[in-house]
Amino acid sequence: MAQLLLKGHPIGAIDGVLFDKDGTLSLSEPHLLNLAEQRIKAALELWSATRGTPAKDLRRILSRAFGLENGALHPGGTLAVAARQDNLTSTATVFCLMGCSWPEGLALAERCFNDVDQQRTERPKPSPLMEDAASMLRKLHAGGVQLAVISNDTRQGIQDFLDHHSLSNLFSSCWSAEDLPRKPDPQAVHHLCRRLNLAPEHCALIGDAETDLTMAHQAGIGCVIGYRGGWTLPPVLPTAAHQLNSWGDLDLVANP
Ligand SMILES: [Mg+2]
């Protein structure tokens, strides 16, 4: 076992750490802001082309629906947290607020999302790694701590991210969107811990969303850490046992 230190203070003896990816290890906000802008632009163009009337207020209402605030993304907002299908339903609802029927709104939202997906056909480049994350991961690995990713990205998306940042050799396992049940089901944590051959109470879980942290508590994770450093507007994480603002604040003492 190794002792995790937060700003030099011991916070738990652990054998493994489960990491969320997006917004925790991966700086996701720039990519999501770009996606939001592309979807809004496509929605405005579709509205003008199909309704023949100016899209008054459409940009403002869609921005709010996606969780855009003064050029930043709300870390608990629809685009940051929810799945594509949930964002599509929100967009259809916005079209209804603009005067569409539900079938019309849904059809417009589907065209809008599909148009943007077609423009982004080439495989997206992995997002940047958070500052100081690489040295922290190497330190944990060197201290004998097993590392795993638990994410709702695809297995390929997780692998591409780790390969791109030369981190694959540090990680023992991952739990992706293809592994069932997906997070935030606490069983996802149990299955991943079983793959690692570790008890949940001897693991830490680090994530940037309340859903991750609630899942960790329900699964009996020993050390539940909220990471707040990945967003312009830091997420509010009341269920975090410990709050981490920078990867440089996390350290390890091996075999206490
Ligand atoms: Mg996340």
C-alpha cells in the first residue's frame, strides 16, 4: 500500500487509482466549445433555410441549453455531462420553444447534429493532457500503485488518448462505454476493481463530476477525490471527500 498525499497531508492508503478521463486527465473544454459553436451555427443555418424567418433568440437559447456561459462551458451543463442523444433532445426542445411542433423540432435537431458529425468525419485528435498530470501518473506508477481509466468514452477513444500522450504503459486497465454496466453504475467500479484484483476500499477514484463521485461512494471506494482544475468555471463537487485543484498537489509515499 502507498499513502496518497494532498498538499503534503495524508488522505488515504491505496493500492490503485481509478481516473475519469474527460475534464479530469483530458482538457476537454476547448473541444466541447468548438462542438457547441458548430452545432449552433448549423442550427441557425437550418432555421433560416427551412423556416425563412430570422432565427431571433435561437443563438441565445441554444447557448443556454448547451451550458455556455460568457464563452466558457458550465462543467455541470448538458454538453459537458450529458450524452449526444440528451443534447439532441434538448436542441429539439429549443426548436419547439421557437414555435416548431415536436416532430419538426426533432427532425431539425437530427439534421443539425448529423450535419456537424459529417463535417467532423476525420478521427478527432486526442485532447491535451492536463498540466502536471503526466509526472503525477509516473510517480504513482513508480510507487507501485495500479492505474485505471473509468470513462464513458469508447475503448478506442481512451486508448488513442493514452497512446497520444505516451501513457499506455502506466495503465493496467480501463472501463469504457463498451463495458457494461457503464458508469455511473457502481457495478462499473466493482467490475473494474475485480479486473485489477483490488478491493474498492483500497482504491481512490478521481473525477470532475458529481455523478463520478456519488458512484465512487456507492461502490465503497476508500478515497473519493474531486478534480476541479479542468474547467474555466471550476465544478462544484460537494460529495468529494477531498478537492484537488492541480495535479501538482497530489503526491505519494510508498509503503508507509
Ligand atoms: Mg469527466
